[in-house]
Amino acid sequence: MNLRKSANSLVVRLLVMGLAMAVVGTAASYIQLTRFLREDLTKSVATQQMALAAYVARDVDNYLDERLSFLERLAGALPPELLAQPEQLHAWLAERSALSALFPLGLVVTDATGKRLDSAAQLEPGGPEFTTASAGKRAVGRPHATASQHSALPMAVPVRNGAGQVVAVLLGTADLSADGLLDHLQEGRVGQAGGILVISPRDRIFVASTDVSMSLTPTPPDGVNPLHDRAMAGFRGSGTTRNARGIEEISAIASVPNSGWFVVARLPVSEALAPVSRMQTFILQQRAPAVTAVLVVIGLIMAWLLRPLLRAADQADRMTRGELALAPLQVVRNDEIGHLTQAFNRLLAKLLDNQEALARLAHHDTLTGLPNRKLLDERLQQALIHARQRAQQVAVLYLDLDGFKDLNDTFGHEAGDKALGEIAHRLRALVRHTDTVARIGGDEFVLLATDFEEPVKQAALTLAQRCIDAIAQPLQLERSSMVIGVSIGIALGNGSETPQDLLATADKAMYRAKQGGRGSYAMM
């Protein structure tokens, strides 16, 4: 009798119906969520891989551009008369090699036919970089292994006469292994089994890889990896493919413009979609009892219990859409929902603090606390607009420390970091609060000054001399003191220039100052 009465109970029927719905819902959720998560995670991972590939491609491209630009500046500064004087030309190249470590494997000058002009030694037949440079364009050659198992990369730029004709070719060979570029890529790993590839489609080789054994090896033949074949034909983007080892991967491809190479960021599908398997297990193990428990209480207290949470969720959702400013949620009751609201408020406060910290890291040098290149570009852009509107001028001083490498080699990098901090402190003490002192490289600083009360040129020269005097004061290191100097290039702008042009002019003036003798300044 009691069993029959219980079977006819509305509560029991609702529970049985709810249980049946829960089983059907669980099965439907299992199928739909699996499909949705696979598609969504695939898109999300592809987007992340694309961002990673683009970041690495920019890094590699900046590496190549720095060296090609150096070769072009060197070619532009090469005295034409040295092309007929092998010994003097060899000495000139040796001196420039000593000043810069960008091409540790050597600099060579040849005529348009490939004959070496700085030595009696003969070169091997010209590679693609020589052919392209002879035609008047800068170029990157084929990477190859040296006798010491380093990765060498030849580069070449044309040398032109006063009429703009190509009269010679300047070749330099970079050491990818010594520069640390390959180490950086080989140490990079996406997940547990993912990685980075740098590929030269012209040479059909892997320039670099997270898997060291693949570096400088031939790429797979056509037909093995469809997405790779498309990338070799010019495709740039992301997709799912099966690699030469038969592993299904999510891959993203980004170009390296200066070389024609491309970067591949890849991650096995099994690893990328691992959360799907965990979600399936969770549904099977947890969904049914959780739904059953909810069915017992949902009609009685859910509306009252969840009202504050729904209100808070709505407010938080409007914050995420930008309809409301980020602000703490109101705590209605001191229960679990109230605790959750308080936890959310603490998380929100921490998020805002982290955003402020990240914003500072994005615009300041972590060692000295000075503005970095990004913040310098923004302030320089504002200063140029201000100068153009008020018909004024701004001064940019490009500072490069003399003897800093000797300090690092003698006392170590920790002493070098301490010296950089002291120099940053001295430079900040020289300028007004409206001026900017930025660190843009290892031992390179830029000083941006505006709103001069005296003639701009004289004020800039005076400021440069004050910088030289301040830096020339002995640096008190751990056990001794040391004196280093600085070479300063000065450029003036009236608002018609771009920040990049003004910095490039100051950089060129700095090199002129170094050529005229260290511890001096030059203005262009």
C-alpha cells in the first residue's frame, strides 16, 4: 500500500520525470558539449598558435632586419676609394667587425662578378644572396652548418656609387647558434609535445626547430603533409593537418618578410583537445547525481536562494560587455552567495592591480624603471604633435655607453646591471619632469627634451655635455670603481618628422660621434 501510494505521489513522479529528463539531458549534453568544445577549442588553440607564430616570426624578422640594416649602413659608409685598395678595405672591415658582433663569421666585399675585393682569396660561387644583392636588393642566403656545427646564415646588400649603380656586394655571415636565436627557438615549447619550426621554402629546409634534430634538415616531400604543401605555396594562416610522423596537429603559419621564410607553431590535437576528454568523464561521473540533488530542492528554494546571485551575475555580465564600469558587487547576504560575491570582489581588485602592473611592465624597463621604447615612441609622437602645433622644436639625444662591455666582462653582469641603474639615476637627475629618459637597449638610452627657454641647439648641446660629465663620474662597484664614457647623437625635430625618423637621425649622429672619438657628441 505504501509502495503504491509512493508511486502515485506527485513528488515521486516529478523526481522520476526529472531523473528521466536528467538522463536524456546528460546524454544530449555529452554529445553536444563534446562537439561544441572540440570545435571551440580547435578555434581557440588555432588562434593562440597563430599569435605565437606571428610573435616568433616578428622576433626572427627583427633579428634579420637588424643585421641587414647594419650591412646597409656599412655599405653606405664604405669609402669608394677602398674598393681598389684590398689591404685598406680589409682593415676597414676588420675595424667594423670589432665594433659590432652582428656578423662574427666575417664580412666580405666582392665586385659584381663575385671577385673578392678585400683579399686575394677567392670565394665559392655566389649563392642566392649574392645574386639578389648584385641586382640591387638586400637578401638572406641559405642557412648551413659550419665545421664547428654552428648554424651560419649569409646575408648580402649592394654597394652603390654616387650615381646609385651597384659597384660591389657586401656580404656578412651571422652565427645563428652564437647569437642565441636558435637556442631561443629550441627552448620554446608549446604544451608537452608542441613546438616551433622556422622553414625556408626557397631552400626547402628547416632553418630551426624546437626539435634540435630537425634543424638544417630537408623539409618533407610534397604530398606528405597537405598544410605544409599549402604553406610552401604561399598559404599563411592556421589549420589541422597530419604531419610526416602521422600525428594530427593544429598548426599556424606566419611569414618572416625579410627572408621569405615562414614560422610554424604546432600542437598535437590530442593534447589541444585533452579538456574534452576530461569534460566527458566529468559529465558521466558527476552530472547524474548532481542533477538529481538539484531536482529535490530547485522548486522550493532556488528562486529565493539564487536571486542575489542572478542579480550579481547580470551585473558582472554587463561589466564584461562594457555596459558598466568594473566595480565591486553588492553583498546582500552573509551566506555562500555572499562569500562568493566577496571572493569575486577580491578577484576583481586583484585583476585591476595586475592590469596596472602589466601596463607598467609594458611601458617601462624592468631593470632601471625607465620608460621603454614603446612608451618613448608614444611620448615622442605627442611631443612632435605639440611642437608642430606651437611651432617649437624638440631634441632627441641618443646615448650609447663607451666601455660598458669591458665593465661587464671585468666585473660581471650583476655589476653591469648596478651600473645601468646608477646611470639611469644620474640621467633622471639631469632632466626636468616634462622630459623623458628611456632605456631602449642593453647600454643605449634616449633623452627627449621639449619646451626650451633658450635656443634649442645650444640647449641640446649643453644638455649633452651635462650627460657626458655626469656619466664620466666614477661608478662605485662592489670592490672598486670604474669610469665609462658615453657617445651622444643629437637630432632636432619640429613636428614634421616621424618618431622613427628622428630616432634614426639621432642614432646616425651617435655613430658619427663614436667615429670622432668616444666621450663626445655630434648633431645632425
